[in-house]
Amino acid sequence: QQAIRGLLDFSLGQCIAIMVLYMGLSVVAFSLILDTQWTLIDSMYFALVTCTTIGYGDLVPETMAGRVFTIVYALTGVCFLGIALG
């Protein structure tokens, strides 16, 4: 258990950097790769709402690749958010 805790012990700066990189990559994926009709603002909004598990449902990915990416994104986002806040 100590070894696992040592691996998950991040500073605040590292947590912020990881979340910013994670959100940035997802915004690029949602706006430029998966659902090209979304603006950067729409993608940023969707990424934040999905990562924080709020999920209003006003924006949804329409392609199968977008849906699969969103599933993986949401699951890893919850883990990252838990580590950052934990």
C-alpha cells in the first residue's frame, strides 16, 4: 500500500498541470477530430461537464468514435479528478 500511495502522491502544481493537459487534449479531440461541428468553446464546455460527471445532455457526441472516446474520457477523468482532489 505504501508503494501505491507513493506513486499517487502529487503536488498541487502537478495535479493542475495534469488536469490542464487532460482537458486540452480532450478539447482538441472533441472539436477537431471527433465531432468537427463543435466549436472550441462547445468542446471545452463538454469536456468540463463530462469530466466532473455533471452531464447536462445538451451536447452529445454523434459518431461512434466520439462516443467511445467519451466513455474512456469520462472514466479516466473521474480517476484523475479523484487523485487531484484526494
